[in-house]
Amino acid sequence: MGSPCKCIPVPCQIALLAGIITLLTFVSSTVGSNDSLWYQDLCSYKWEAIDEDNKVRYSLKLCDSSPETACGPKSAICAYNQTSKTPQSVGDLPQQTDSLSVLDFSSSETCPGGSSHVQSSISFQCGKTMGTPEFVTVSKCVHYFEWRTYVACKKNKFKPHKEVPCYAFDEDGKKHDLNPLIKLNDGYLVEDSDDEVELYINICRSISPSETKCPEGSAACLVTSKGVFNMGRPTKQLQPLSADRLSLTYDGVADNKPDFCGEHDPAVSITFICPSRRQQASSPRMTAKTGCRYEIEWVTEYACHRDYLESHSCTLTSEQHDIAIDLTHLTLGDSETPYYADAKSSDGKDNYVYYLNVCGVILAGGCSDLEGYASVCQTKVQGDVKKIAGRYKNQTLRYSDGDLTLIYPGGITCSSGFQRMTIINFECNKTAGNDGKGSPVFTGETDCTYYFDWQTAYACIKEKEDLLCRVKSDKKHYDLSPLTRYPGAETLQNWEAVDGSAADGKRFYINVCHKVLQQESTGSCPEEAAICAVGKDKAISLGKFLSPPRMDENNIRLTYTDGDVCRGENKIKTIITLVCKPGDLESAPLMKSVSSNGCVYEFEWYTAAACVLSKTEGNDCKVEDPLAEFSFDLSPLTRKDSLYNVSGGDYIYLLNVCADIVAATGHSWSLGEFSSKLSYYDGMIQLTYQNGSKYNNKEHTQRATLITFLCDREAGAGKPEYQVEDEYTYNFKWYTSYACPERPQECVVTDPNTLQQYDLSSLAKSERSGGKNWLAMDMGSQPNDLKKYYINVCRPINPVTGCDRLTSVCEMKYVPKEGGMSETVSISNMGVAKKGPTIVSEGRLLLEYTGGSGAVSGPRFIMIQNCTATFMWHTEAACAISSTEEKDMCTVKDPNTGFEFNLLPLKNEAGYTAEGNGKTFLVNICGP
């Protein structure tokens, strides 16, 4: 039966005809130049997407002007099979049809087993950034993609002045996506030691000015007392440097650069680093700024590949994501009471109620959904308004930089064309109501995106204890991490608090921003406890590390919560107030009070780790933080017989640390004169070489070099990495353990039987006490066998020329010289303070330093018999080794045990002296 004919009223006919004409005009206009395309902002780039299941990597060319793919100039969609290493065009540019939301491309290749051609289809939806194409599926020889981007919006509300693609694939085909970092308004303030200026940046996008008042089009702007300046525009898309590093560069303001830049063109380079372990959010920080070129480093988990950060289910697994999260416990059934949150409109006139479910459908609120995936229902109290604000289909659960978020896209479309979206930020609360489930709280709405905070026990992540232990107040920075004890450090013990009363027979063990280590004294402590009270009968948790430290007036407050039950349903919590005490890294925390109900414990801790991180300079390749008294010595990186060889671009760079180099032959230039002056700020050490070879420019500017040293405790000495050259200054970055502050060692010990405590921290000598060390003399058995020892207690000695920077005992000997005796180092490191004192007996303590260097004090004369001189030499070189590379006169092998011995390290052309029998002997090993 045919459908009845319906007449259309004349006014409607006219309107419909006008609509058809408009559409035809639009479609015909898109066939012309790229400037007329509705998606023209996407034309300048080659886009990529990946089918991970089938190992196919797609590259997309949307316009004639776009970069070519591997399938040739006519291909719009090129599918590269990573297994067979073959490209195939699955859509050609000339065979393109488009509408306001879909681009279709057909190819000349026939579908196997059919008569149709291989095709590709890209479905566009309104998004707030440029976005990225996402592979969906292949069905009947059609390759489907989805793309959320601002070019598909009905209005220009989200259109920036300029944006570049903000994602990249690494060599393993893993996608790294920084789109979540893009700000629609204002920018990020870069951490810098210079308080006079502020540098703001956005990611991949120009800054939409609000509070910063940045110049239009700038992606980086400098705010000074003289004005606000554009320091770079987004011109190049995000680039991968390695599997865990990305790079983004802003430039292009040479035609309108600030006067203070002189001949330099402003530029900003940002390096994003995926951290080696889970961490809390950190800020971008300046690592170099010379000649109006700014080098920025940002350690953020958003730089990690997306599979590491995201899941499309309600769980994240330890195997794939390094954390274990399961939000399925929050999913409600149809008959259960729904979650809901009350809200008001921005003008306060309208009241709303949002009904939500987690990873499941919401039936409450009356939102009808033919798809059956609605998870958030927005209802208006006044009037019959019900709108779906997000669906769990295509949801994303993301954990990054300490934040756990659940994202529901695909809600009812707003007037801008953007589909409503809900973002829920989950926070850990072990004591949340509703049996630990908690409930959502509406926090705001921006551009049809609805935000909720949700405290729940099911968001508590075991690895949360690995959050950064830093505090920021105004522009001051504090770092408590040197106080943290980590598993695997056999010699580092938990901190033990000093308790003047000890009346109840308890001992208090504390770790900082971490759970208490399970050691002999704390073996009975609850596993998650960050502070533990150990009594004669049992051990109890006084709190867990669930929130970072915070500033409280002028001190730092670290609060541990969710301890054992104290009274009724209450849980014990502990408040530790850390007070800056310059130069003191050994003192223990002090037990101050316990509340009458036994639910609140308070401790006080005077420590240099609570002092503000300083800006300072030092000479002789050394620098120290004068308040915290963290000292750094980069002289071990100095090379005497060779140089560091670094490749960068078309050149090879030869450099040394705090030492000169011999000029190379051929085409070479000096990049700066020798200097040993270091600068330090917020864990970053910098070394600058200036007055190098002159450029062939009008001013004959001299070249310079800047090396930035950054802490990496696993790197050892590390090696330099070339960053960039800004016409005049060459920048290098260097990760090394020598840029890490030493771990302080507690100097308190408690008698386990009497609970009497001994505190030796007052014997520790700091440089603030005048730089003096304790001294001890050894007159020796021979008149000229005089030795002196520099000693410190529970910490390294204050600097002595020739002594190792980490040693707590250094041996000196005296050798004759004209007019007297000369003091020289004989053993540079006789042991390092790796653990605190131990009790020998009542009133007698033992402080043992281990891990010293091999003795180089030289041989000791024994006797002369039958014209043979006999010497004794105690040295690590005489210890057996499993194997050796040296096979010469200095190597010997025990035929019975197979042990090998190598004395080559003792070789010294200057010789060693030994006194005896009224004579002075000059001895060398393995050489004259």
C-alpha cells in the first residue's frame, strides 16, 4: 500500500527551496579552493590513525594542499600494513563527496568478492579542540573513522586563532595525545627562578586571553612590568622524540618581536616527558632561557601513550596501567536508589537535578534514550526539561598525573553543535558514606560540559603513596622527598620519633609521603600505615598517606588519615608539622601530644627539608642550597683524558664539565670558555660557558653554551643530550645522580628494652657551623707516620679538598716538604653514613660507616731480609673479582679457586712512599 500524497504549503515550499539552494551553493563551493572548505583548518597537516588489532596505520590527506601519504599524490586515505610493510589506498582525493558532517572517499580498487569499490568514510562531530581522527572499524570494504573537532561545530565558539595537531605516534605505533592539556582560556604559568617576569604557555593552541591579556595569536607570552609580549605562535605540530618524550615548538613572531630580543627571534621549545613511575601533577618549568629562546620541560603522564592512561571499561589494571582501579562496585542496578546531585544555573535562577550511574544506564529522571546508553540525565526542577548529558557508550576512564576521571560523551546536542558531555573527577575517601560508595557533587558547567567531584573509597589507589612530596606557596617551593624512605634501600631505616615520656611503652615509626617500610622493628605494622605505633603487644596504624603536604602559615603540615579505629567509628589521624631548621637534616620528629580520646596524634619536626628551595650560585663545580644544605658536586663528571662526544643535527659537540678542552682540528668552533661556576634553583643545576668563537654577523656575537643538570638517581653519571642552538647559545640537558640531593640519615636510636633514646644529631656538623668537621689524629708507629681524620656524625663531612663528597670520614697523611710537612689525602672515602647509630651497651653507641673507597694510602714497610724489602698493603684491589678485562702483568689467577685479582687500579707513575728502617721507599705497581 503506497503512502498518501501530502501537499506542502506554499510558504514551506519556498523555505524548503531556499534551503536546497543554500545547500547546493555550499556543496558546490567546497569543490573549489581549500580556502572555501569548511574543514580548511585541517588541510595543512597529514593526519594519522591506527587500527591496533590489525596493525594497520592510516594516514589521511584531506585536501590537495595537504602533505602526501605513502600511497601517492592522489590518495586521500592510505592504509599501511605494518606486518606486510605494504601501503594501500582506501580512498582517493578526486573521488570525494562531502556534507556538513561526513567526508567519503572512494578508491579505484574493487572490493574482493564484490563489485563495489574500497572506500573510507570520516564522520565529524563538534569538539572543543582540533582533535584527532579515530579509527572505528572496517565493514564491507568501507573503512570508518570518527573525528571530534571544532571545525564541525555549528558556531565558531571553540575556534581558536591558531591550533596545531596535538598528538603523535611513537615507533611502536602507540598514540600519545596531549589534547586533554589544551586550555580554552588563558594558559599555564611556567615555573621559573626569575620573580620579575612570568611566562604563560598553552599547548598546541594560541592562548585565548582572559586574565593573562596575552597578545592575540600567541601560544606563549611573557608578562613583565613593561608589558605583555608574544613569544611564539603554534606553527608546527607535536613531534615524537622517543617512546617517552614529545616536543612542541612555538616561533613565528620575527616580524613583531619585542625590542629586548635584539637580533634574536623569540621561540619557545617544550619537552614533554612521560615519568618512569606514577606521579602527581607537576607544572612546566624553565630549564634554559638565552637570547629570547625559552626551553621548558614538563614531566606529565599525558606524555605517556594513551593505552597506559585510558580504558574504555570501568577498570584499570596493574599489568597495563601500573595501577589497579575498579569502579564497577559503583554501578547501580535498576531497583537501587540512584545517585543524584543538585545544581543551580550560572545566574542562580534555575534549579537542576542530575541523575547519574557509573558505567551503566540511568533510568531515573525520565530521560528516554533509544540507544539505551544514557548514564547522566539532566532534569530541570521548574518545567518538563529532561536531557541526556552523557552516555557510557564510548566512555573513557583515565588516570593521569594523580587524577582519576570518567568521561561520558555523546549527550544531547547543544546549540553550538557540541554534544553534551559529563566529566566526573573521583577522589579517594576511605570513610565515604553510603558504604564507601559516596555520592557525586556538581561543581560547574562550561560550554555544555558538566563537571562533578565524587569522593569514594573505590577511588583509593594503592600507588597513591608515590605522589610527589612537594609544596608550592606563592612562588616558593618546598620538597620533602629527601625524607622519604623507599623499599629496596637496605641501609635506610624508617624515621623514629623522639618521645620524651615513652610512658605507654610505644615507639613511633614514620615515613614521609610513603608507607612505613616493613623492617624488623616494623614487621607487625599494618601494611598501608605511613606512621605506626609499636607497643609490647601490638602495633597500630596512626594514619595513611592519602593527601599531599600543605602549607600552614609558615610551616608545612603533613596529615595522615584513616588509621586504626580509636573510639566508636572514629579513625586515628596524625598531624606532622615540619618546621624549617637550616642545616639540620638528621634530627628526628618529636612526639608532641595525643588527644584525650586517642584519635589525634601530633608531631613536630625541625628539619632543613622543610626550608624553601633556594636560588644560589657556587664555584669550583660545587653549589649548595644554603637553607636545606643540600650540597652538589659535579666535579666527578669532569673528564681528564677524554671528552663527552654528543651528536646534534649536522654537528658533533665535544664538551667537558668544569674543565677546559683542547680545540679540535679542522672545522671547529669554541662554544664557550671554561667555567666552574654553577647556579642552582628548585632541583636544577646549570653551567654556562661564554665568550666562544665569534659569529660572522654584524655584531660578531660570541657563542655560548648552557648545560642543565637534572636529578635522576638511576642514571649514575649520565650523559649530555643536545637540545637546540639559538644562533648564539647551544643548550644541553643532562640527567645524572650527581644532581640529586643526598638522603639525610636519622641520628636517633632507642634501646628496645628500656625505651631510652639517644640522639646524636647535635654532633652533626653543618656548613652553617663554620664548615668545620670533627678531627682525630693518629701518630702512627713511625715518627713520620702521622695521619689526620676528618669526621662528621650521621652525615657527609663538610667539603675538604680531595675528599669524596659523600664520605663521613676522610684520611689525610703528612709528607715531608721543604720547610715542614704537607697534608694530602690518603683515603678519600673511609665510609658513608648509610644508617644511624646502634647500641653496644647502656651509654655506649656504635656508628658504623660503610661503602668507602679502596685504600690508596700506600704500602707499609715490614722489613728487609736477604736484600729483599717486604711491604704490607691493605687495598680493595687485592679482593677477588669474578672476571677482568686486563690480561697483563697486573692480573693473576688462583689455579685452585679460579679467582682473579687485578692490581692495575693501583698503578701510579708518581709512586707511593713508605717509611721504614731509616729510609724512604718509593714504590709503584705495574709500572716504573
